[in-house]
Amino acid sequence: MRGETQVTVAFETGNSPKKPQTFCLKFVEHALKADHPMSNMLALPEERKFAVSQMSKLSPYEVARRRADFFMYWSGRAKELEDEEAKLRSGMDKVASNAVRNKKLVSFDEMLQF
């Protein structure tokens, strides 16, 4: 519906309505097509957009399988790094070591480098 089609919008201030203003439908169509700058996909970094896109193509089983594989890999890797973790903690201040006592710092560092 292009061309002559128009939308009428009435503005009100207080109790007295102002004269209705007419806007071309093209403006409304354009406004409806515009995305908010912070809409979900626009706000995501490219890496996350790619991940969302890839995961949306998988079945729920495949998503669960990949997540399980991820956690199994990193849990195993954390076990392999236990000696290195103990070495790191032996040189730490006791207060700092206590603050991160339940964290796997060496494997976390490796994950950040991955």
C-alpha cells in the first residue's frame, strides 16, 4: 500500500487536543522496519552472534551433547592441572588464597587463552 495511503495521528496536550497531524505511511513503514540500536542481536559481539546462529541450527540433544562435552573436557583439564594449581596457591597470600579457595585459577586462565 504505497503512494497515497496516510495515517492520521492526533496529539493531545492536557485536556485540549491539538489539530490532528497527518504523517505519510512511508515514514511509519520506515519506522517499523528500523531496529533499536540495542536490540538483542545488534548488541551482541560478532563471536556471540556466530555462536547463537550455530546453536540455533542444532537439535536440543546436540546442544546438550556439546555442552556436556565442553564440561567434561574442562573438568578433566582442571584435574590435570591440579599440581600447577597447588604450586600457584603455595605462593599466594593466605587471605587471597582463602578468597578463591573454590576456584580453579590455572584452568580458568587456560580457558581465557583458549
